[in-house]
Amino acid sequence: MAKEISENTKFTISVKTVSSIIGGVVAILGSIWALDNHYASAADVEKVQKGLEAQIVQMRQEKIEDELFMLDIKKQQQNGKLSPLDAALYERYTRKLKESQQKLINKGNTQ
């Protein structure tokens, strides 16, 4: 036998049941919110990583340029001549600087 529902039908629910339903909904929504924020942060990691890589490359280039500058000063102080060790360092730093600049150019072309 089916009961007919109308305006006069009484429906009672306990406070315990209502609070359980509200607690469950809050827990589910809280979990969804936390997971969504977790994955949104993971998406930003790539952007931050690219920025850090660019800063590292720039710092390396600046370090090499500083070393070359110091060797140029040393060369001027020694009447245009460097010791064999300093000359080898100068060549190495020059090569590394060119390689670093070429990597940046290549990276810019692939993006």
C-alpha cells in the first residue's frame, strides 16, 4: 500500500540525523576543496620551475662574465699577457659563456 504525500503529511527528522547529514556534506566539500587546491598548486610548479631555471642560467652567466672581467683586469696589469693557467681559464670561461648563450637561443626557438 502506497501512502499519499500531501501538505498535511508530517515528516519528522531528528537533530542527530540533520547534524550527521550536514557533517557529511561539509566533509565531502572540504575534501574536494583540499584536493582541488593541491592539484592547482601542482600545476603552478612547472611555471615556478621554469622561472628558477632561467634565474640559475642568468646567475651562471653573470659568474662567468665576472671571472672574464677579472682575467681582463689581470691581463691589463700584466702588460697584455696572462699566465698559461689564466689563459686556459680565459678560454674555458669564454667557451662556457658562448655555450650558455647558445642554449638560451636554442631553448627560445623550441618554445
